[in-house]
Amino acid sequence: MTLLADLLSTVFERRARIGPILRRDPRSTEALIADLMAATSETAAIALARRILQRYAEMDDDTRLGFFRHVAEACDLDAGALREALGRYEADPSGTTYRAFIAASEPPRQELIRRLNNVPGGTERLVQMRADLRRMGRDEPALQALDLDFRNLLRSWFNRGFLVLRPISWESPAHILEKIIAYEAVHAITSWSDLRRRLKPEDRRCFAFFHPAMPDEPLIFVEVALTKGIPGSIQALLAEDRAPLDADEADTAVFYSISNCQPGLAGISFGNSLIKQVASDLSAELPGLKTFVTLSPVPGLVRWLDREGIAWDASDRKAMSSLAAHYLLNAKRPDGQPVDPVARFHLGNGAMLQAVHADADVSENGLTQSGGVMVNYLYDLGRVEKFHDRYAETHEITAAQGVKSLASARDKRAPAPAPASA
Amino acid sequence: MTLLADLLSTVFERRARIGPILRRDPRSTEALIADLMAATSETAAIALARRILQRYAEMDDDTRLGFFRHVAEACDLDAGALREALGRYEADPSGTTYRAFIAASEPPRQELIRRLNNVPGGTERLVQMRADLRRMGRDEPALQALDLDFRNLLRSWFNRGFLVLRPISWESPAHILEKIIAYEAVHAITSWSDLRRRLKPEDRRCFAFFHPAMPDEPLIFVEVALTKGIPGSIQALLAEDRAPLDADEADTAVFYSISNCQPGLAGISFGNSLIKQVASDLSAELPGLKTFVTLSPVPGLVRWLDREGIAWDASDRKAMSSLAAHYLLNAKRPDGQPVDPVARFHLGNGAMLQAVHADADVSENGLTQSGGVMVNYLYDLGRVEKFHDRYAETHEITAAQGVKSLASARDKRAPAPAPASA
Amino acid sequence: MTLLADLLSTVFERRARIGPILRRDPRSTEALIADLMAATSETAAIALARRILQRYAEMDDDTRLGFFRHVAEACDLDAGALREALGRYEADPSGTTYRAFIAASEPPRQELIRRLNNVPGGTERLVQMRADLRRMGRDEPALQALDLDFRNLLRSWFNRGFLVLRPISWESPAHILEKIIAYEAVHAITSWSDLRRRLKPEDRRCFAFFHPAMPDEPLIFVEVALTKGIPGSIQALLAEDRAPLDADEADTAVFYSISNCQPGLAGISFGNSLIKQVASDLSAELPGLKTFVTLSPVPGLVRWLDREGIAWDASDRKAMSSLAAHYLLNAKRPDGQPVDPVARFHLGNGAMLQAVHADADVSENGLTQSGGVMVNYLYDLGRVEKFHDRYAETHEITAAQGVKSLASARDKRAPAPAPASA
Amino acid sequence: MTLLADLLSTVFERRARIGPILRRDPRSTEALIADLMAATSETAAIALARRILQRYAEMDDDTRLGFFRHVAEACDLDAGALREALGRYEADPSGTTYRAFIAASEPPRQELIRRLNNVPGGTERLVQMRADLRRMGRDEPALQALDLDFRNLLRSWFNRGFLVLRPISWESPAHILEKIIAYEAVHAITSWSDLRRRLKPEDRRCFAFFHPAMPDEPLIFVEVALTKGIPGSIQALLAEDRAPLDADEADTAVFYSISNCQPGLAGISFGNSLIKQVASDLSAELPGLKTFVTLSPVPGLVRWLDREGIAWDASDRKAMSSLAAHYLLNAKRPDGQPVDPVARFHLGNGAMLQAVHADADVSENGLTQSGGVMVNYLYDLGRVEKFHDRYAETHEITAAQGVKSLASARDKRAPAPAPASA
């Protein structure tokens, strides 16, 4: 038991330990950064890193922007040195020349980020720091480069092998649950009672990925409903007065909401792994489950209809579902992939387009973005690889016959706009 | 409790999951590697990576050497492409050009290793793989480079922020304890009873670093004795019939053995952090502890004496301790650091040379390597930074007056050989 | 880790296992009880016990009352047999005669309850069952006796040695926290935000006793505020806009609310242990804490004032606190103990009456019962034993000089009513 | 996580807390007992109980015997008071009279034991105390009665609902494993390597019952081998050089050793529950398991053969197994149950006698007690209830046809001795 108790206490301690406020240091932040890069002692390096992280925490946005610009510039790549090291390695490939090449091939910014990460609790701070950087630095090339340095390291630290899938339930710690409420991005959770309805009933599940260095922060989570048959309306699925199903009687697992929690981990994808691992775990737990399917919005639909000048009426279910099917199958980006971002995500994962439902999400958001339409993407575990490969190679969309028929019904009425217009 | 239960089960599952033996695949290992590098689907990539790791596990040494050579060559850096990407980035520094530069700046080998690491249990396999690589590839420049790629990634994954310090006690799981027995490198543990004597008594402690991705494998561990006063003999310290001290009465913590466990993590240093965190944790737990000190071998002493042609007699305590003090203070490498590797380690951590004891380790190993001499390096938590910096800058050794006197006693008798000879 | 993982899974499993609904059994409940008492096989006994518990769960109140009456009568003590067994034991005291005496000395009801408890999850059911019994059976002698049988066994199972003190925090599982909201009996928790304010800030703590056989059910909990100095107003203590104190700066721990959670454990006292263990744990964690004190209501005050025909005005702070001090020190029951139940509890634990505050609880409840008055009982860990013994022997109330002065200020104005009238 | 962390720390703390050695107290042990029985304060009671337990720990056997005699006498039942209380309850059955009856119906010894149990760590001490009592007090009626008081309370505290089944594996804590080595009573474990062979291979399992108040002490454990087919030799089953079976390929679980660990819990039976829960858990984990069977000694065989004057030769397999079958089926105690204690245990649990093997245990112990014979008792989960009931009512032994034939082969040769002679 000692091992675990200690693992726990270490984790707690870690969160705590960054806390104690350090006394003022007369050095400028720039000087602290220079000292950190020069430090040879690990203890000194950690002390400096803590001080920098604490100072960063107290900065306002303008000062943070200055901080990023300084780091981007002062710790930039030395192209000359790299060219030289590369030449030496080519001339005489050895451990020594390769070591020198590796050192020269990355800008000191990356080593700076690594050293900041050595502070207990540092990882979480760096994820927040990158969220700031992305918010403020989108348009500055130097900051884009810095963002890529962050991404490079974070991608390494948050690799799939270190992620832990945890069920989120009504027995989870409240400080985690309040984050689920805050991060739910698709169908807002309005209160603790609402959350309870999503977690407590036997036919509801939720799963999140966590990383050991940020045990209190979910990275991404998915909400699942266990049903009989494939549902076509989110309001029906979440109705307060519905009677819960006995989990053993369910034949379908519906992924009705997936939320990324950390803007600071943008560009590092977890959703694909999450869906597949949850599907695999659920099918082991409940052998009665035969169908794994999403109930997804079509967030680009209304924008596209408006851009194309196509009139529409959310209450005309037949026309609306035809329009949506047409849009999903035919509206493409220049690279040949669908305009719709949710479609790109699930099709890219190897799902197929199973069904289109009009009048399926009558919330304000659902009407404004998706014209009330929702879609089921089917994860057929036996064919997911095949569909993925086909989509990856040709961008061919695998769709059920019903969806194709809906789309062609539309196509007969009015010719589709050319994909190039998307 | 769900969170933890799940964390546990995930960890267990992970170890288990790599297990199931895959059916034969007709593709060659080279083809599998090529397919893995080309894979766009995460699921496909993980399946390929598992297959490669399993195939590796079944290879004999020769085949492994071939495997390493293939990886080193087939996934080598493309210097031309890198030069080009660097040029473009210099000409037009932007997110896009920098992204291309990053991609070109590392050899595909690193991405290969990353993809192998995505397999549950992959990290442990890669650590073992690198141990093989280092054992077999020392003298081949291409394999040295490959080793540096491994080191680069492992250093990132095993960064200090992800390590967990765990006490090892008689209540620890047996499968961990048998590894402690196996890995103890300084003072061999001869049996489970011997282990029990090192762990069970109230005045004995042991701590190890673990990494969440390898929960069953200690990375490094230190054995500690709690004593009254600073001890000068390892046999006395470990005597079977000694009466254990009440932990509250101890004033000194003696680090008498530090063992690295993973040859595959060579070059990634944990010892410094370990000693300092253990010292800090122990002083929080037992406020009576005032002194943190090692009882260390002098493993280079006999070799040096022999090389220098200096006669010696382990039973002449006075002469022997003078010789050892002299050796530690004056025998230097060309770079100005001490010849003795243990001295380099502790002095580099900021410890000072506190005392030298002859007749302190009468084991065969102790006599053969250290002439029976042992040394206390003192970790004075308040001055460790200062000593570290001084040593880092000037290689000046901080030593207690007693040690200096011992050395000069020797120096008066016979002039020291010139450092250059070391 | 296996041990713990298993302990956890066992606990979870246990809750689950009572669940599966059994198919109908044609036997009457009376017959099931008879069969259970006659069963020789443990497996058969557990199956019968499960069936009885399940049937009980489905009964309405009237049927439950009938169930209790049947058990009380059908499994009553056999006085004749007991007398005989006692006689035999007196005549020939031996293992054999004593074993027979023990068997005869308790009514079969107790063995019935024991056998029901062998079902996983049975303990929780029996606690609920007793809550029903107490609610419905207060006035029937036979049911009072049955209640004492329950109490006798529950007191044995819930003995102090088996209780586990657990901190309740914002990191506790939501299904535990919703019980804290439901069970808070002194100062109602109105929402999850209100709960968060009681748990999250660094200067707030909460602790509960749990029993391993009912891991999801707190038995009793206490809410604690860490303060500088002794507070005199609950509204000030719980103000939404207060600035939290750094825990290390607190010198006082205020027990401002203690709630029993299980009516089915009435008559089995946990409060005394809880306060003392929490005080001891807190003083170990925060050495700065010097004072352990309650902020308690005076729930009998208004009723007593009305009964005595004493006019009072909650807004006259001086008069009100004099009246309260007088009441606490002088209003006694025939047995010599104070009329006020909260006073009896804390004084009986060895606390002293430290201070009386008027205008201290202006909630409706605070005004209606306590006339707005609150009281600090001081737990002086060094003198708690002495005060307890003094109170136990003589019912002498230890009070601070200030309280005595307040009371005598009142006494001078108007003679106290005779204690006998209380 | 807090809940668990705390549960753990509570458990650890508890073990620790009894430790601190109390300063001498001038009172006699008799006076301490009297004070404990008179104590009204829980804190004082716990302090007194700790002191008594500590003093007991320091006593030698003679003093302990005196202690037991004193407790047995000084806290004996007051038969007169009981008779009076019983009379009053009969005359006027009410809560009040019943409460008084309950108080009078048990000797104060039981309350004394309850109060000793309130000390953290007390339960373990009381179990040890009873082991001493049973060892020394077998022949004194007063101590037999005291033993029954202990048993009565321990039976209540160790009821099935509070037991936790835990797998014991090579990953279990060493301090638990060393107890498994020490307590193994059937087939001695000779070393840690031997233990490893019993726990580590995939086809070996071990399970133990624990009680939350004694988390470091297994109560009973069973060792299981997973096999193909039913084995007939313990040496073959435990052979060092055997090739482990893949767990998924096993069709049979063999309970080859069951050891009670706590002599202080004699008369409180755990074996029946253990076997059935393990069988149920294993069959859930490994659906391929179809047969649950023991490989058991016949410990009364040689004694019985000698007493009956029957010559025997362990190397004559045919004759020996006939003799053993005959003995098991026909050698009965006056109460109609088999003479063999292991047979009584398994048949009483509802197992059937499946097979008899000569030359099956050639260890010294196996030859001396069982003439080398071993037996399989089969737990047929679907029929275990029926067999139990049949055995409980009529003592009829259910045996496989093969065993009956063996026995009748013997019977034909020589008529069985009359059961009365057993």
C-alpha cells in the first residue's frame, strides 16, 4: 500500500509545492531566463524556473506578450551554428559530431521550456502558457515558431503511452466534476443537477483522458448514452423525465458529446484514441453493445447554406435532411475533404456517415449552426481501419445508403454548387 | 475512489496488454518499419508498432544488431532537405517554414521511436532496447548516433517533473523488492533476510524514483541508515547483530548505497535529484536529523595507486587514509576534475568531502577497489548550492580540515605525482 | 497495489451484489425468517437473508410494522430456558454449561439480525431498518426491546476501533458530498456553491467518520473553520465575501457544525471521539493552532425563557447574553445536568463554557430557538479529562470568568427560577 | 483520492499509534481493570485500555494466566442480578426493563473486552490474547467460559460481512508474504523461491481473507493451481521443473492447501466462505474453468489404521487407495460424521468425495499421517447446496462411483471395523 499512498501524496505535494510565494528577486525576468539557461546545478535551475513561472503567473497580458517576444528572439535558433554542426556531422558522422548537431538543431527555447517543466506542477503551467501564447500570438511569425516549439515538446510529453483513461462518474471528485461542467463545449451542462442526470443513471457514462503530470485536469472527455437503437434527437436523449435503461439491455453506445479541455494542447489530438478506447472498454464491459455511434452536430451547415444562398426551413424535416446529406457528401474544401469540421474528424477516424436527422437539436445553438440537424457517425470496429485508409487516400466518404438517397433527392431538385466554392 | 481504481487498472492492463501474442505476419521487419513510418491512422500505427516490438523481443543479438543498423541508416537525417528547410526559414521566418524546418531537423528515427512508444508498455521496451544498443553498438558511429536519438527522447520522457519518489519498505510488493536485490550495485544484498535487515528496522530507509509509464521498474534507489553521528565503517553499519536505533533519536542520515537500475537510461541523471529530495523529505519527517552524509567507496583508489606505483597496506589505517585523502584532493583528470568517479558525482552535486576512513570496507570488493577506504561526502543543504557553483566553475574541492590535514600528512612524506599523470 | 485495488473492487462489488433482483419466492416472509433461523448452510443462510432484505425493501410502512412485530414476538427470549441454563451453569460452571447459557441469554432476534448482516451490503440495510423501527415503534414495549437488540449489535459492529476518520473536501466524490448537503443539520447548506465555500477555502475543513461496511455513508461529520481568535457570529464566519485566511496563520479551530447522519445509529455516540480526533489531527498538521473551540447554538434557550415567563429582546445584546449565561449555568434538569442539550453534550465531553455571544446567529432558526445567541465551548486538550471527570461526578460546570460575570449580572437583576422548575 | 489516501493513512497510523511506550503507572493491573470498567469518559477509557494492553504485552505466561483468572472471576456474571432483571422484564416487558436485562445478561468480561477493542490496534491484540488463553486455559472451566466470551465478541466482529477477500500474488507486500510462508500449514513453503513458484506462474493463485481492523494479518488463505484435468499427486503439482500452463487453457482449479492463520480465532469458521467465493471469482475471471476440486490429505488415516490394527503398505497403491476409500466412507464418529477431520470439513461444506489417490504425497508428513494418500473433494457449484443439506440432515456422504468401488473392493477383502470403535 505504501507505493500507492506515496504516489498519491507525491501528486498532492506536487500541486502544493509550487504554491509558496517566493520573496522578491531584484533581477529582471530577462536576467532570470539567461541565468536559467546558464545554470549547471539542477537545484539552482529548478529554483530559477519556479521563479520565472511565478513571475509569469503575476503578469498581465501585455507583459506576457513581451515575455513571449523576448523568449522567441533571445533563444532563437542559431542557423549558422546549425549549418556548421551539420557540415561537421556529414564530414565525420560519429557520436561526438551527432551530439553537437542535435544540440545545434533545436533553438534554446526548447531547452528553456524543458527546464521550466522540471518544476513540480510545471507541465500544467506550460499548457496554460501556450494557451496564452496562441490567444495572443497568432499573427506574429516569431510567436508562431515559439508555439511550434511548445507543441513539439508537449506532443512528446503527452504522447498516447502516458495518457490514462478514467471513467468520470457521480462518484468522481467534485473538483474534477466542476471542470466537466466548465469544459462541456457541445451541449452545455447547466447545473449540478443536470450533471447528475448525465452521470448517475445506469445508462449514462463519461470518460476522460488524464496525464499523470496534471492529475486534476481532464484533457478531453466524451459523454456516452446507452440506448436501444440509434437515437435521432439530442433533446429526447437528454430529456429530464426519461426512464433510464438497464445497462445490460442496451445495444447501442452513443457518443453524444466530445469536448477538448485544454486550449494549450491544441494540435495534439486525443479524440480518435479516446473514442476507440472507450468503445473497446465498453464492449468488454457490456457484451450486449453492438453499435457504437455518435450523435453529432453539423456545425458548418447553416454558414454554408447562407454562403451558397440556399434558402432553408428548419421545420421542413424532409428538405432539411436532404440539404444536410447533400452538404456532408458534396461540400468540399480545396484539399478534397468535407467542409464540415465534425465530418472531417469522424471520417478521418474511420467512421462512416450512418444517418442524418432533421429537427434533432432544437436548442438555440443547434438551430443557429446546424439548422437543427444532427448526424450519426458509425464506428464499426471491424471496418474502421479500412474506412480510415480509404478516406486517407482518396477522401472518399463512406455513407449509408439512406444518406446517399437523401442527398440525391436533393441533388435532383437543384444542382450542387461546385466544391471549389467552399 | 473510481479515479484511483481506474488508474490502477489502467496501469495493470497496460502491462498486460502488450502480452497477447500476435499471429505471424509475412512482412519483413524492414517492411513493417516502413509501413509504420507511412501510417496515417493511429490505430494502424499502434498495431504495427506492437508487431515490431514483439518481433524485436524474439530476436537474438545478431538480428538485433542488424535491426539497429537498418534503423540507423534507413531513417537517417536528410542533410540536404534540412539545409533547404533551414534556408527557407531564414529567408521567411513563419509558422509554416518553421514547421517544415522542425520536421527536417530531426532524423525519422526519432519519429520511429516515438511511434513505438505509443504502444502501451512501449516505454519499458524502448529502455531495454537502448540497453541492448549500448551494449552492442558502442563502436559504430551510426549506432552512436542512434543511441543519441534514443537518449534525446528518453531524456524528454523521463524529465524530472514526471518522476515519482517512492519509499521502498518491507511492505513493498515482492516483485519490486526482488528487483532491489538484483539491482543493488554497491553492497550486494545476499538474501531476502539480508534485504529485510536493510528495510525493516526503524532506522533503515530506502527510496526509489519511478516513472508512471514503468510502474514496476525502479529507475534508481538509495539506501539510508539513520544513525547517531557519522559512521566510518560499512560492516559496522550493516552488522546483523546491531541494535536498531529509535528513528526519533537519529541525528544523521547516511546514504550508504545508490544504484542505477536501468542501463537503458544511461546518460540521464537521476542521482542528484534523488539525494536532495530524500534529504528534504527525511528532514521534514524527522526534525531531529541534522546531518546528511554518504558513506561511499573510493572505487578508483587502488587502480590509481597501482598506476602510480605507490605501495600500500590496507591495514595501516593512518597511512591508508592519508593516501586516500591525497588521492581525492590531488589526483585529477585532464579536465581538472577528480579521477575518482564517486568523488566527481558528489562534489558535482555540491557535497563536500567530510571525512576519510581506512579499514572501513573489508569486503573483497572494498579491498580490491578502494583498499578498504570509505569516505563521507556531506550534503549541507544550506551550502550545497554554493559548493556546487564553486566546483562547477573552478573544480575546487571543498573539504573538511581533517581531510586536508590527512592529505598534507601524506604530501609531506612523499610528493604527489603530477595530476597530468592521471 | 493489488491489495488495495482488490479492497476497492470488493467494496464496489459488495454494494453491487445485493442489487440483482431475485425471482419471486412463494414462501411468506414469516416462513423465510423461520427457514433462515433453521439454516445450517452458510450459503443457504445468505440466500435467505438476501431474500428477506429484498422483500423488506419493497414493503410499505404498515407491512414493515407487521414485520417488526412478528420478529419481536416470534424470536423473543425464552425466559424459562434461560433460567434453566443459568441454573445449570451455576451448579456446574464449565465451558459446556456456559456455552448453553450464552445461547439462552439472548433472544433469537439477535441471531436473526446477525444473519441478515452476513449479506454483502447488509449492514447498511440494517441501519436503515432500525431507523424505520425507531420511527414507528417508539411506543410499543415489544418494539422497544427489538430496538435494543438492534442497538446492541450495531454498537458492537460500529465500535470505535472500526471507524475511519476521513477528511471531506472539495476533492471528495460528489455522491458523498451530496450526502453532506442533505445531512447538514445545524446551518443548512443551500447549494453546491455554498458547499464549495465550506470546503474549498484553505481555512475550511470537514471531517467525517466512516465504517468499512458502509463506505458511501458518512456516520457523522464536523465542519471546521480556521480563524484568528475566537469568533462570535456564525454569519460573519460564513460570510460569502470574507477573505480566506492562510491556514498557517490560524491560531484557532472552530467546530461550528456537527451533524449525525444515521438515525438508525441513534444511541451510539460518535461525536465525542470525532471532535477529539479532529482536534488532535489538526494540531499535528497545523502547529500554529492553539485553541479548539465550538461555535454552538443554545437550542433550549427560547423555550426555557418562554416557559419561565421571562421577557426578552434579541436585539438587547447585553441583556440577552446575561440571560443566556444564566440559563446555561443555572437551568438544570432533575438529574442536575443542564437543560440545554448542546451544553450537556460538550460539557459531558470535558469542554468548558468559554463565552456567550448575543446577536450571533440572526437566521430564522437561530432567533427562534436560541434568541440569536451562540456559545463557545472550549476543548482544552490538556484539561479535557479533568473537566470531564469533574462534570461526570458532580455536574459542576466549568465556565470562564466572563460567562460567570455575565450570569451574575443577570442574577443580581432578577433571582433565577428554581432549577426544579426546568 | 483523498478518501483513499486517508483510509490508508488511518490504517497505518493505527498500527503505529499503539506503539509509543507509556510511562510506568503505579497502579496494579487489577486496579487498572477496575478503573477501566468504571470509566465514564471515552478518552480515559481508551488510555486505560492501552495501558492494560501494553502491560499484557510485557507479561510472561504465568502472569498472563493470573491475568485471565482475575478477569474471569472479578468480571464474572452476577447470576442473582440476572435472575432479578429477567423477572422484572417478564413482569413488565418494556424498553427500560429490557435494557436492564441486557445489561445483566452478560458478564462484565464482555464489556471489558469491548473496551480493550476500542484502542486502535486493539483487535489484533485481543486475537493474540485469546490464542494465549486457549493455549493455557483449556482445562479450567472458568477460563473456558472466558474463552467463550472472547469467541462471542470476535464472532460478531469478524462476521462474514466485514471480511475482504484479497488475492495474494508475487506483487503483494513482503510483510504479508512472509506471513504466508509462516502460516502455510499443509505443504510447507521452504524459501522465498519456493513461495515465488507458488505465486508467480500464471497457473498459480492464492487468496486470503482479511479484516479491516487487522489489515496486515491474513485470517485464512487458500492456494490454488490451475490445471488441465484433476491431479492426483501433490509432488507432481508442485514440481520445480513443471511448465506453467496458460491460465486460459486450464479447465480445473485445484485448492491444494488451506491454512488458518489465527489460533485466536478458533471456532470462527472462514474456510467454507473462502472456498466458495474463490471458486465464484475464479469462474468469473476464467470462464474455461469447469471443475473446482481440492487435493487434500487424509490426516486421520494412519492413526485410524494403527488403532484398528490394519497392516498397510504405502507402496501398494491399489490396496492403499482401497483402504483410504473404505476409511473415508465408513470410519465414523459416534455422532455419525466421518472420523477424518478434513473429510468432515469439505463434506460439511457440500463437497463430494471425487477420487482417492495412493502414492500422492510422498513427503514425510504425507506418509506419516495419510500413508501417502490424497483425496479430491469436488465442489460442484450447482449441487453444493443439495449435498450440504443431505449431509447436514443424514451425514450421508456423497461419493463418486469410483470411490465407492474402491471401498467395496476393500470391504470384500476384510469386513470394516464397527464405527463405534472410532
